[in-house]
Amino acid sequence: MKKTLLALLMALMLLTPALAETAVDPFLPFVLTAPADVVIEENEASRTYVRTGTRVVAMVIPRIPDEDPAASLPMLMAQFEAAAVPGEALVLTEGFHGLQAVTPDRLGVGVDQLTVMVLFEGDLLILAGYDLGGDEEKVQLLLDELLALATVNGVSILPHE
């Protein structure tokens, strides 16, 4: 019995690195890098970026590419958050399409949620953020920093001068 248990443990130890190497990052093709002062909380299908009372939840949804990605973003935003009020389209690197929206009083305590959606060849990146103190400027700053550091295949989502 001890030999069987030992053999199973050894097999598990050998398989664990192989399983880790084949695990797929749920955020691909997007590569999200956090600013140095941000704590990352990993979840199964999302990641939360935390800077004191400011939180941005990120997720990627693989989709079939849209014929007109820019036109589909308002519909996707409404599906994600029915009360969202879309703003202007984001200025992104060629091949990326983005939209930002605000959901007033999303948490029912006077705290607005800012949501950014970025489409790239069908893959949808969603960044939804809020500040516990209701400071939208802090949320916008963290969203801007995350977008500035985000890449796909080594290409920055935001155009750089």
C-alpha cells in the first residue's frame, strides 16, 4: 500500500509541471500588465486590479469576429450592463476597437462604474472599475494605466506617439 501511494505521489509530481505548461492563459490574446503599486487578485475567469479603494475587474470573452466591430460594441455594452451610458469610441491602435461607458450608481450607494470594452479580432476585453469612495478620476486613471500597458502579440492597444 505504501509503495502504491508513493508511486502515485511521484507520478503526480511528474505530471504537475506538464499540466502547468499546457494551461492556457484565459486572457490571451491580451497581455495585461499591472502598474507597480497595484495588487492583482486572480480568479478563475477574471482578474481584479486593486489600488487602495479602486478596483478594476478584467475578463476576456472569446467571440466570433464581427463584420463591423465598432458597431457591435454598443450592443455588447448593453448586454454586459443594461444601465450603462456609452461614451465616445476610444482611440486605439489600428485593428482594435474600443468603447467606454459609465453606469451611474452601479452599487446602489452613489458609486458609478466605468466600463471599457476592447475588441480585437473577435476577442472582447472588458475592464469594469469603481472606487469605493466614489472617485471616478481614480478609476479612470487606473483604467488608462492598464490600457497603456496592455498588448496583443507585442502590439500596444493604445497608440504611442
